[in-house]
Amino acid sequence: MSKMSNRALMVGALVGVLTMTASITQAQVSNVFNMPTGQTSMQFVTVGNPGNAADSNGYGSVGYTYQMAKYDVTVGQYCQFLNAVAQTDTYGLYNGYMDTNMPTIAITQNGGPGSYSYVVTGSYSAGVNCPIFDVSWGDAARFCNWLENGQPVGPEGNGTTETGAYTLNGAVTTSALMAITRNAGATYVIPSMNEWYKAAYYKGGSTNAGYWLYPTQSNTAPVSSLPDTGNHANFASATMGPGIVYTDPVNHLTPVGTFTLSPGPYGTFDQGGNLYQWTELPLDGSMRAVMGGSWADVVSNLQAHVGAADDPAMNYGYNEGFRVAEVPEPGSITLVVCGGLCLLAYAWRRRRRTA
């Protein structure tokens, strides 16, 4: 367990004592690294081979060893986050689409301002372990700040959601969120484009091993059906029109790690399909890159050389979620800078918004 995980356990224990005197409900005591029985905990895998060569599009080179979340942040984990900090929900970490956009999976908000509480609802018994959806880039940054600060319980503000890995200071608009950058010394972060890309596609084993076309360790398109027999993912047979075949036509999303025989090269799951995932990469002055395709997209969107982008303030994307990276202290790494300059040979697409 990482140093921040241990810190989170200590903070969680302290919060448990404070509940007796501060009228904080037990539902607010959170530790996403150790979720309740039956719920998927946040876990990390090591992405090594520091100093690897970039792919032909300029992405994927990372000069340090780091950790990437094994799975997307889940509905259950995000619900714990909401119960910890969003009793008033100053910055809109919850939105009603989380209750309505999926047919069988939901987070429902109860109570009123100052006393909001949240619960996972819906008819799908495994929905709590599906990836969280309808989250903006700003929501993801605030979740990372919450992890960085040890998963505290308290209103959205400094020390909970507004400072830590990112200094947000109330940023909610597109322009304000586009101006946000990772703070020096940050540990829990939204992956950079290079960090995300390497974990998904780099073959590993050396610093010049090359890249897979799909994040299932394959140059052959995955299959969208269940059960998983290897090289499978959650995606659709088409993006619109009659006769679309979904991996799960009832629930749309699959629980994280469902495709147990189809890991990425470093042991991540669902970096292709299920949900697009936010990255830090800014594009065109008003968007951030999202990667990996989704349950509602065709298999070609899972390819390494296909990217998409969206408004970082947009929080009603039924096919957008995120995962977390854990990076080392700045003094122990040599950054390979690419940022928004590595755009050659990359097929960026503007995401379709869905109300």
C-alpha cells in the first residue's frame, strides 16, 4: 500500500472518532483503497521501463516509473467521495445525470443543501463496481485532490477538493479549468497523455519495445462479447442507427475488471472500452483529451492512434469517466515533456455531447 493509502487509513480512523462529536454520518467515513466487502477497491499497477521511446505520434515516452490505477474510479468509490465532501456540493460534483443517464446504474442524491447524502441505486446489483460516468475533468481533479489530502470529510474547499494535486480555487468554467496544471509534488493525479498512453499501449520489456495498436496487448481488434476468452472489451458494433449490438445491452457498462483475460501490458483493465477516460492534455484552448473509447463507440476508437477531446467543464457525458495515476516525487524523476505540442499524426476528434 502506498504512503498516501496509509495516510488515508489514519485519517479515516481519526474521522471515525470525530463522528461521535461532530454529527458526521458513518456513510461519510471513506477509504477507497479498502472498500466494503463486495466493492472494488482502488488498486495500482507499476508502469516501468522509464525513458522509453515515444510512439510514432509523439506520445507515450515517460522518464520515470509510476503507478497507474488498475481500474477506472468506480460508482461506489465516487459515491464515498460525494458523501465525504458534498453535503452542500458547492462545485457540482454531483449532477442529476448520474441518476438518469444509465438504464440500471445510478447515484441518487437525498436531502437538501447542507445535508445532502448519496447512495448507489439502480437495478443492476453490480452497478456499484462499474466505472463512474457523467464526470467532468474538474470533478476528476477534485477527486484527485481529495486523495492527495488523505480523503478528509468536510465541505468542498481548501484541504479537501480545491487544493492538493491541483490548485482549483473554485474553478468550474471551461476557461478556468483549462488554466489548471498539476502542482509540483503532486502524488494522485489525472494521468498525463504520456502516462495514460504508455500504460495502455507500450509493449514493455525494454526502452524501445514498440506499441500495441489496442490496449489489450494486441494488434488485432478485440471482440465485444462476453464471456471473455482473451482480447475482449466493452464497445458497440456501431455508433448510431438500428441494430446496434452492445456488449451489455441491458446495463451498458460492465464492472471494472470484467475482462480478466484482457489486461493491458502493465496489468490495467478497461483502458479500451467501457468509458472514455480524462487525461491532462489540453487541446485547442478549450478541450482536454479523453482516451480509450467506450461502450457506445466502435472498436476503432480503442486504437492507439485515435484520440478524442471534450470541454473540461462538461459533466453530462454518459460515456466519460477517469482513472488515477500515482506519480513519484519530482526530485526522483526526469520529466519527458510533450504536452500539447505532440499533435502530428494524431486523429483528434471532438466528443459528441449527449444531454
